Amino acid sequence: MSFSKTVEITETSADTRRITVTVNGTPRVVEVEPRLLLVHLLREGLALRGTHIGCDTTNCGACTVLHDGNPIKSCTMLAVQADGHEITTVEGLGTPSELDPVQEGFHREHGLQCGFCTPGMMMAARALLDREPDPSEEDVRWALSGNLCRCTGYQNIVKAVLWAADKQRGAQPAEEDAR
């Protein structure tokens, strides 16, 4: 996949704005209505459905993406605010053949149940590990505090992020608990 290619969506009307946004390394030029939320641009406009819509009020964090490397909740950011910025979604982490350490940690440590919150959790975790390569358990819990999981007690999610931190630093990740 080439990341230097510009993808242009050209459905225009009198009440749209042309924006340029880099999504998962690919520059894109799109026409958007000024009131369009970033989450809807990603899901419907760009068919990146890993970003979930859970509440539309910033409470759940399922829509978390990285905006210039910082985690934001895309359900309350307008797409026009992303003009000139870089957005990373869960689709921008790793590949099927080479998972990002966060993805691998969630797999190895059973950091998900239904999976609905997982993309947002992974993006918040990626942002944490990018700024703090050796986080404490408290750091992980704080970084994930804006993301709700309705299925688990968070313990395996925290273990998954700590596992990813170890792997990313080149340390030997702790083995999975015997189940």
C-alpha cells in the first residue's frame, strides 16, 4: 500500500468545505458539510468502520482516534477541524501479518470480550505507549479512564497494555496466566 497517494472524494454541494486530512498515513482530500462529525467522515465517508459510535457524548470512548498522535473522541470533533492534521484509526495500527504490540497484547492477554470498546481502548493505549514507553499500572488505568468497557473488569485490558509496553521496549513480556 502506498502512503503517498492522495485519495479524493468528490461529492460536492454548495454547502460543503474541502479539507485535506491524512488518515492512517494516506493524504485525503474530501468535501464535507461543516457540521459533519469526524466519526461519520471516518465510518461512512472513508469506510473505516473500526472507529465505533457508542454514545455521541464523549462518555464511552469507543470512537477514540489519534489526532496528531493525541487521543480524541471523534464523536464530538467536526471533520473540518481535522483539516491539515493527521488522524490514526485502529485500521492504522499494524497489519494482519504484523500486529502492533497493542493489538498483540490484547490478543495474548484476552483484553476484550465483545470487542466494541476495543478499538478506542487500543488507540488510547497506543497514545500512552508513544509518550510513556514504561508505564505503571496506574498510568495505564489513567490513560484508559476515558474509555468504558461494559463487559470486563479492565484487569485483562491493563495487562494487555503492560504486555505491549514490555514488547515494545524489547523486554520479555510476561507469560499469560495459566487458564
